[in-house]
Amino acid sequence: MTYPLHCSCRLTLPQHATYMEKIRSRLESFRATVELQNETEFRLSWTFGWLSISRCDDQITVEGGATDATGLARIKDLLATAFKLYAKIDEPQIIWTGDHAHDQELAPFRLMEVEKVSDLSARIKRVRLHGSDLNRFEEFGNMHVRLLLPCSSVPDPIWPVAGPDGLTDWPDPARKPVSRVYTVRAIDTDASWVDIDVVTHGDSGAGSAWALSAKPGDQVGMFGPLGRPINRNAQHYIIGADETGLPALARLLEILPETATGLACIEVATQADVQPIENRTKINVEWLFRRDAPAGTSLALADRLIAEPWRNDLDCFGWFAAEDVAARRLRTHWRQNLGLTRDQTLAAAYWRRGVTGLMAG
Ligand SMILES: Cc1cc2nc3c(=O)[nH]c(=O)nc-3n(C[C@H](O)[C@H](O)[C@H](O)COP(=O)(O)OP(=O)(O)OC[C@H]3O[C@@H](n4cnc5c(N)ncnc54)[C@H](O)[C@@H]3O)c2cc1C
């Protein structure tokens, strides 16, 4: 593989010892190949590029290379996000040099237009968004995006650009759109569209209100992809979701191996919320109805997964996406009671009752 594009930056990080391992582990978790790892240096590679971090005392040198501009932007994004998350204590000022160093075009951002809106089930709207150059949204193995939505207080947002670190910069913070995370339910890069299935729960949330009033021609920003790739090579899966995790769960049933066995349990309000799912695996799909209980108040879904035996005789993977309390209950069971690791399970809070714009947990 040749990597014609190059980037680098230098940082002074006196407290690197307290967080560098977290940075390395985060970067590696994006399906990286470890090319080199010793006391003072590590180098990781992907199909689209590579990066290395080397250290001399508190001086850190970051180098990266990529096959094309999209890959280079991805390398910068992975690196800068990891430092932003874990190296706060040293306030790193990442300023890239090398190819595309002064580009203001924000690679993960696309301005999209609503093409059509349909009712998928009683509470879910399917919004098809049209845009250009969407390859990156299926290239990196992640399923989610951040929609940047106009709202009543900012009906005409100013869209983001890339700052010197390659991450998002807002030219006019007062005209920043509202941001909500959604799953790309389906994508067709040739026809240049993505489908997003939005749970509607009234006008109180900006995402829900946007979906309820969305019409062809409306503009919306899309940023991503986000999220971590999951283990697609396990033999047995125990997975569960409420309506917010249903788009991701449905996508998983389309991409997991045909031989995969296990349980996929989905919580919805009533029979009217059931939707057809193309299940190409041997995983059994169960629907669970919470009936009159408000969304996010029932623990029946988490308990159903807890009751499902974990198969130690098989390569088994657990995945869950729903309201925060349910996600925490299942995560505690998997991680603390069963002693399973991060590589074996992912139980994520996709929303939290009473909290606006939860990003993930
Ligand atoms: C990785 C990831 C992927 C996601 N994918 C999807 C997806 O594909 N489709 C989808 O619909 N959601 C998805 N979500 C969840 C979505 O981001 C949240 O539900 C978000 O809070 C919705 O924003 P909002 O503006 O409608 O409501 P907010 O402004 O965030 O919240 C307003 C109020 O509504 C409540 N609320 C939020 N969501 C719901 C809900 N679903 N039901 C009932 N009450 C709610 C909040 O608790 C709060 O009280 C995903 C979240 C993550 C982290």
C-alpha cells in the first residue's frame, strides 16, 4: 500500500504518562493493525492510512500518512479526537502541517437535503436525505452520524468548517445548529442517499420536532461517521434494542454472518410499531411490547437479555442500545456479574429519560 499524503504535528505533553495508554487503546479499537509498539513509540495502520506517535521526554511527535484526502482527514480526526478526550489535562494545541494542512473543508461534514419522509410505523419516521460524496459513511465500519438540525431559535444555521487541528470549528457560535445522534439505517452511495429512522416523541426534542415537520427540500447537516465497529465475526449474539437502537439492530441482522446464532430482542410500544426486518442470520428475533408503560420506564428488555444464557462454549458477543437505566443494568450484569470484557460486549445508552441531547454512554 502506498500513502502519498502526509501529516504531522508536534506537542509538548508533560503528563503523557497518565493518559497515553488510553489514547493508544482507543486508536487501536478502531480496527487498527499494530505495526510497532515499544516504550517510546507506536505505529498503527488501517487500509486508508497509518499514524505513529513517538516520544522524547515530554515532546511528542505525531506522523501520519494516507492513500487519499478522505483517509488523511480520518487519520487527523481519529488522532485529534483521542487527544481531545484523554489529554485535556495538558491542553494540547494540535496544529497540523503537511498535506491539506490549511483546508477549511470539514471532511466528515455534508450538507444534505430531505428527499422524502415516510411513516415507517406508529412512532417512527423514515427520512431520506440526499447529498454528495457519501462513501465515507459506509467506508469506516461505523453506523452512526450526527445530524445538525435547524431549530426554532436557529432556523438558518452557519455550518461548521475545519479548524487547525482538523476538528470542527464553528464560524458563528450563535448560529450553531442543534446536534443529535442517529443511525444510518440504509445507504446507497451510488444514488447518494441515506435513510434515517427517527423516533418521534412529540415536539419537546429538537430531533423529534424536526422529523415531525421535515419536508422535501429542507436542509440539514450530517457529520460522521461516528461510533465503533462491532465484532462481526462472533458465532453467537445476544442483542437487544428499543426503538432508538432498532435501526442499528436491523442493520446488524443484515450484515452479520449467515451462520450466526443467538437472540435479538426488540422493545416497542405495541404491535403497530413492529416493522419488517431482513434477517439473513440464524438469530431469533423476538418483539417485546411495553404497552401502556412510557418509553424508557420498563426494564423487561434488559431482563430478557440477562435471562438469556451466555454461551461460553462459543465466541459470543453482546450488544444493546436503549434508554440509559436499562443499558446500565445490562452492562453491570455483563461486565460485573459475568466478568465479560469490552471486546465481548457493548451496552450503550442511546437516550436518557428527562435529559436533552444525550450523546452516548
Ligand atoms: C449512537 C446513537 C445512535 C442513535 N440512533 C438513533 C436512531 O437511529 N433513531 C432514533 O430515533 N434515535 C437514535 N438515537 C437516540 C437519539 O439520539 C435520542 O433519542 C435523542 O435524545 C433524540 O433527540 P430529541 O431532540 O428528539 O430529544 P431530546 O431533546 O434529546 O430530549 C427531549 C426529551 O425527550 C426525551 N426523549 C429523547 N429520546 C426519546 C425517545 N426515543 N423516546 C421518548 N422520549 C425521548 C428525553 O429524555 C428528554 O426528556 C441514537 C443515539 C445514539 C447515541
